[in-house]
Amino acid sequence: CQDYAHVMIGGLRSLGLPARYVSGYLASSPRPGDAALIGAEASHAWVSAWCPELGWMEFDPTNDLVPGERHVVLAYGRDYDDVSPVKGVTIGGGSHTVDVEVSVRPID
């Protein structure tokens, strides 16, 4: 999703359109009848582009749709580096692995 967002942002900016990277999450459990979306079990990225007549419009190029209530925005930035959900440095020897799984559900 990060790559799709960056490619779309690059294309929009090459046309002179302001575009920004959106970092967030997708609701994990679709409603009955809704298809599961790609990227629902980890952080997700999509694009926000400026339309002079309509303002900021969002697009999810990974899932080929306009983001809706299942997209949860955490931050807006120029690119991933501006809004990465995790940053840090690991010091030491040996090998390291990080496994991440996210479950996003509405609360009552």
C-alpha cells in the first residue's frame, strides 16, 4: 500500500496537483456482504489530493476505492517518512524480527 500511495502521489504532483500521504488503519472485520480489504491487518496508506473545486479528496489505490468509514486516519504527511507509525533504532548483535498484527473494530 505504501508503494501504491507513493506512485500515485508522484503522478499527481507531476501534474502540478498537491497530494499528501495518509497513514492509518483499516477496520479489520467487514460488515456482512462487504469484501475484505487489502491491508486490514497492519498499518495502511492511501492518498489525499487537492481538488480546487472540492477540497481534499482521498483515494485508496491499493483497494481501488474512495476511503470511507473503514479507513481510520492517523496522520497526513508528504510521504511515509513524515508519518511512519513506528520509528526507532536497534543496537546490538544477533538477529531481530518484528511481527505486527492490528485489529481495528468500532466500539459501542
